[in-house]
Amino acid sequence: MATILCVDDEPSVGVVLEAALAKLGHTSILAGSVDDAMKAVSRQQFDLIISDYRMPNATGLDLLGLLEKEGHQIPVIIMTGYSSVEHAVMSLRSGAIDYLTKPVRQETLRIAVTQALEVIRLRKENETFRQELSGLRGRRQILGESEPMRRVLEIVSTVAPTKATVLLQGESGTGKELIARAIHEQSPRRDRPFITINCAAMPEGLVESALFGHEKGAFTGATARTQGAFERAHGGTLLLDEISEMRLDLQAKLLRVIQEQEFERVGGQQSIRVDVRLVATTNRDLKAEADAGKFRQDLYYRLNVVPIHLPPLRERLDDIPVLVHNFVGRAAQQLGIEVTGVTPEAVATLQQRTWPGNIRELANVVERAVILSRGGVLRPDAFVEDAALTRARPAVPASPAGTPTPVASIGGAPMVDPAAPTAATLNLEELEAITIQRALAATGGNRTKASKLLGISERTLRNKLNTPKAPTAS
């Protein structure tokens, strides 16, 4: 049974509608004008409104406009004695759910009301499903119940419904893009585009065109007008990945777009207005970059409206069990290998590592273990470097007194051969150096393959190899 508001300036029509709707099992409230109807809507909830088209002072179309303006999402059936295609089109275009002609027959009314209420039910059901799906999508693969991750997800759920710009900071492999997608998918923009631009991967000469688009003939090879990321993300979310890699001159143009929500295409003169929610990521300390003059201070403050720091995996070791089981299940399904489980000892072994490549490295290690296991239960030895890689390691001359043999350098810090005897250490830099050297040795010095083995990007590996370290006092 539905509660239906009937709006008509003729009392006799209202009485007839009330009786007809009562036979269908519905409750009716009568209003003689648009003003009375709006007062009734403000006092109680209605499932449906049936309104006359022509009334003194205001029409049924005016009622549709007022309902929308006041934020009342109540479906309306427009009814009139002046049947015309024009009235029907105007009513439907203005948001009416259906259109009836006077005198309204009982069967016609029954069909119209039944269909309208069914549409309402489906809309509510769809919205419920969409909210549930949004929650699932927003949490897709964002696993972990550790305190650091709970804090991150709380901020995400709070900021997602807003339009605020978000700055995601964290080491490579911590899941920054996944969090950015969660922000989009838990926002009112979830059904609009989610566009990603990797500022580090784009050739310098193409970044501006990628962001703002270009006109035909703007430069050599520009054979047609092309939309940029901001235009394609209109109404949705734009993710600027690795924002710290953007040139300073483009940072100024980006600042203007953020402030004014408008820009010109490359080679164009017409301003284009957009509505875009911005999310930026970086694996650097962006404030330190700004203080050092490597990043614009004003742009930093525009991006840093809601900062979210993603913790490295070594700070959320309690999340490794659920991550491992998830990665095992996913890898086994994708590879068609039947893995029946992971022993607690194997999980404990993984919790003892430092994970310089973070979640990405863990996922790669698990996938490799699944491949080499050929099925069954994964035990600690499944996560030990296989014999083939060990044999592939080049021989290194032994050093005197059993001390590690320096074979390379990472940022000025000596690296050691992992096959040589080593003293026990818990120093993260030394452990990271050993891990990287093992990967380079296993891949014959191929940085691309070594970065994949480590679960980090080649750029990150290159930075770790090249970044100088300050000397320490002895």
C-alpha cells in the first residue's frame, strides 16, 4: 500500500481519485494547489504524486520544478484534460514518470500507478545495490585490519563523499592507486570517469597535451583535436600519479586549473570549464621537495588539502596473513594451480622480512611460490629462493677473515654478496642493499628483471642505486 498525494484544483476530481486509489489499496491525501502540495510534502512522506497539469497560479510542471529545487525525489504522474503530444513531452522532459488524460479510467489509473510504484521500487533497490557494490568496490583488495590501515580507511570513508583534493603519500608498492580508486568509488562521482595520468611515465613533451588536450595542428603530428585527461575526467576523478615528477612550468598551469577549474587545449584559445575531483600520489616527501625548490609551494598547499600517508608493509606486519592468503588464492586461480593452503610457519617467515617493495613485492613473492610449488600446501621452503637462481649467481672472490665482500654500491653504501658469509644485521639499509644485490645477481645485472623480482618499479631501483647517502660519523 502506497501513500499518494493527489493535486487538483477541482475537488470533485480529487474525490474520484481518492475513491479509485482506495479500491487499489492505496491511501490518498488531497491538495487543491501546488502551494498546498508543497506544504503537504514538507509535513509527511509520499510514495507518489498525481498532479493536474493546469491549475491556477502554478502548473504541474511548476510542481516538478519545486520538488527538484527542494530536493524531494518523489515520482510524479501528470494528469490533464488537455491532451496533446506537446504536454506529454513537456511533462516527461521535466521529470514526470508518466502522463494520464482526463477523464481517467479505473484500469488506466491502476496500470499507471502500479508501473510507477514498480519503477520506484526498482530505483530504490538499484540504489541499495549500488551502495553495497560501491562499498565492496571501494574495499576491493584493500585488505588489513592493522591500526595503520584502519586509520587510512577511516579517512578515506570520510573524505570520499566530498570534492576535496587528496594527496596520497607513501613508498612504491603501498597501494596508492588502489586507495585513489576507493576514494572515487565511494564518492557521488562513482558512475563518472576515473582517469589516471602517470606523470613519471609520460615523455616530457607530451605531458601537457595528455593533461589538457590539443587542437589540430598544434604541433607536428597533431592531426586532429584531442581531449586531454581533464576533459575526459569531467564530472569524475583525475588521478595524477607521481605528481612530484611534473615539470615546474606545467605545475603552474596545473595550479590554475585547480583554482579556476578551466584551461585551454595546447594550441587553443578557448577556455574549457570542467568539474574534476583531483587525487595526487607521490612516493617522495612533497613538502621537503617544495622546501628545496623542486616543487611549487603554492601547488603543494593546493594538493595537500587532505593528506593521507600509506604505511609501508613493515609497519603493518599484522596484515601479512590476510594479504598472503588473498594473494595465494588469486594467483592459484589465475594460474590454474590448486594450492590448498599456507602453513602458519610460512606466514611467520614472511612476517620476518622487511619488504622494501611493500605489497607489490609480497604479491610477486607469493605468485612465484605458487608457480614453483605446483600445488599443495605452501610451506616455508616455498618462499626460499629456488636452486636455479642460486646456481645462476656469479662467483665472487672470498674476502679475508670471512667478512662480506663488497661488490657494488647503492648510493655510496657498499653492497655485499649474499652468498658470502655475513655478520648478523638488522640495519634496514644493509638488508635492502643485500636484497637488491641478490636480485641483480640472479638476473645477471638486468635492472628491468631485477625490479620485477623485487616488486618495485625500475625507476625506484635506479633511484636506490644512484641516490648518494650522506657520510656517517664513525
